[in-house]
Amino acid sequence: MAKHELLEQIYTIVAQIPEGRVTTYGRIARMTEGATPRQVGSAMRHLPAGHELPWHRVINADRRVTEHGGAARQREKLRAEGIVFGANGRVDAQLLWP
């Protein structure tokens, strides 16, 4: 599959994540036709300026925000949507989509 088609699949899935819910890089990868969790992460890092995708709703397999340059902003955006982080920094498994 062409890289462009895989990116379109990833972005289409991310666009569907509802407010107040999160999903993981791996879950998104499994919904595509061949993406890996790393490719999903790369797609989130390289979103074009001005996009409206809810990139902040994608977290790692441990149900934590991956540490990166935008991690603090990601946590802020999630908290603003009602996502609560446990003392261990994890999001409750009941908030995973789908």
C-alpha cells in the first residue's frame, strides 16, 4: 500500500475519536491495512499546520502520554476534555476507544 493511502487511513481513524476518549497508536495501526504503531506516531508528529485532527487523543500502549515536545500541551488538551490521569499518569482503560 502506498504511504499516502496509509496516512489517509490513519487520519480518517483519528478524526473519529470522540471527545473525552483516547486510543493507542497500536489500536489505530490494527485498524489500518498495514500501518505499525510507529508509523501512526510518525503521522501524528508530521501533521500539517492548521489541521483539525484530534491528535492529542492518541496515547501509548501503557495508556500514558508519550514524552515528546508537545506532551504538556497534549495533557492539557486531554484534561480540558475531561480526561483524568491517575497517580501513575495513566488514563483509565474505560476511556479507550473503540
